[in-house]
Amino acid sequence: MENYAVINQDNLVINVVIWDGVTDWPVEQDVIKLPTGSLVGQGFTYDPDIDEFIAPIDTTQTDIEGDLI
């Protein structure tokens, strides 16, 4: 069993699942096998041109002490 990213039509990761890669895939979304130890999760974007996942931009802003603002 391996981890796979489930991506929608916009190449956005909507789920990460464990799948054997052989059994019929029961949904219409595409799946991409993830490398062992991958930290890919919901919100990442898959770029098929370079076969890589891009992390979402962190929009959390903190002040100098690290408190959310």
C-alpha cells in the first residue's frame, strides 16, 4: 500500500489516501503516487509539467513576538 494524492481538475490536492494502486479507483478524480515520506497534503498544487507538488502559500501573519495579527 502506498500514499496517493487525490487531485481535482485544477490540480489541487483534495485528499491523500492509502491505495494499493491496483484495485479499481472508485472516484473520478486523478491520483498521483507520492514518494515515501512526502509531506504533501490538502491544499498543495500538482504541477504535471515538472511532476512536483507545490505547497500552499502561508498567509498567516505574525507580529515580532510570533503572535497572530
